[in-house]
Amino acid sequence: MDKKIKRIGVLTSGGDSPGMNAAVRAVVRSAISFGIECVGIRRGWQGLITSDFVALDGAAVGHVLDRGGTMLYTARSEEFMTEKGRKKALATCKMLGLDAIVAIGGDGTFRGAQAFSRMGMPVVGIPATIDNDIGCTNYTIGFDTACNTAIECIDKLRDTMQSHERCSVVEVMGRNAGFLALYVGISVGATAVLVPERELDFEKDVVERIRNARLAGNTHFMVVVAEGAGSAVEIGKQIHEAIGIEPRVTVLGHIQRGGSPNARDRETATRMGYFAVKALSQGRYDLVITTRDGGIVATPIEEAMQMKKSLQMDRYEVLEAVGISVAH
């Protein structure tokens, strides 16, 4: 790209996550500091197709740092994933005079950004998803807040389970990744954690762990299930059939997405937003802003989309060692 960046668009796409607003705020205010105008694209990539936009200045992003969700709204756009849809979006960019797009979201958002960049539109991606399943980055905006929300809910459930000496099966988000479930499971001292990355041996992974926990003195049990590992309702039925106890099932669902972002997500989102705009101001684009070893790294989007991240299975050693040795 030969010309200087003068105006950029920023959008949020896919599932919302706590900290998205902090990232939008950082993009807008960083752009101002670099002498760049900023336009908010509402409702994700679809907003570029339908010309759904709003001019953003410093005041427009005031008082959003502590708000969950996204002030720009979000949506998934099947139309944008077609060449015809992307041509409509590109026409909107030309009409608005946008020199680049900053896209905040998860894997689907980045696939859209990658396709857009191949059409010649400069892009920079910022990873934001509570699943923490983006391969090119150690951390995604929203993960820590979602974990703490789930932990708070499960701690309250445990009070009731302990009082009634019952088993609780809790389903958390994680359709294709168990990062959230395993992190939360260790944090709440779960009896068992089920994730999609690990093939389930029901007798060993659930039944025996509950039995061993009972022998260790526990009279209440907590089983955490990632949604991609199976239905919590079905797991509860299997526990009842195998052991005779009647579990109480709770599906936390979208409550994990909401709420005010915590310090980590606000700070990480702000740094990522700043570095995204800084890269564009330097003429660097078609990147994903990532975290590695505590620092911020700009990774070429073509390389980033090829990278994979596996669940740290050694955390199961921790779970198995400390989860059932004594009563909670």
C-alpha cells in the first residue's frame, strides 16, 4: 500500500466477549493520536455489505471500558463469505474512503479478514473470544472474565450441592476447545472435567473419580463439561444409571459471555488495540495482533491462520493429583 493511512474502519464480529469495547476504544483513541480518522462498522462484516456505520471520535468511546458486549453490535455474515458479498463490502470501503479494517473477533472473523485481504483490502485482526481457541495467540480477549464468571457461578452451586450432599454437572462453553472447561475445573476443584480434545472413558473419567472422591470423604461432587464434549444432561443421566445418585444439571450458557471485563481483559484489549493501529500507521497490515510470552506480537495473517494451539493436557495431572485426595 503506497498511500498513507488516513481513515480506518473497526468492527466486532462473531460471538461477543468481555473486553471488545475496550479494544474498540483503544483503536479509536490510538487512531486519533496517530492522526487517523476512525469509522465504526456496526454488526460485523455484514455492516460493510449494508453500509451500517458510524463516525467515531474520542467522546464516542467514552465510558465503554467497563461495559461488556460490544457497542458496535455483532453478527455472523454468510453473505460476506461469498465473493459477491465481499465485493459489496469492498465497494462500501471505497465509498467511505477506508484505507484499512481492524477486525475484532475469533476464528470466523479472521477467515473473513483473510479473504478480504486477498482482495487487496488491508486488515489487522485482534483476537477476542471466550474460548481462547485462536491458534496464533496465547491469549484471547474475554477468556479470563468468562472463566471468573463461570467460577463464581459454580462456587454458588457448590454451596447448595454441599448442603444437600449432591452431584452437580455444569456445562460451560467450548464447542471445539476445552480451555475454558479445564481452567475452570481446576479452579473450582472439580471432581471431573470433560473436554472435546480428550476421548471420554466414562467409567474411568467420571464414575471412578466420583467413587474415589466418595472414599476420600466427599459427599458432594462437581463435574464440569465443555459443551463440545457432550451434553451435560446426558452425562447426568449416565451418572445416575451407573452410580444411582441423581445429579443436578446446570448449563451456564451465554451468561459466560456477559459482564464487565476484568483487569486482564481491559489491559490486554487496550494494548492490542494500540498495537493494531500503530502497525497500520507504519504501513504494516494483513496481520493478527497476538500475545506471546507476555508480549504483543504482530503475526502475518496467512501464517497466523495456519497455526494451531493444543490444550495443555498436563493440567490433567494437576486435576488428578489434587482433585480428590481429601474432602473439599
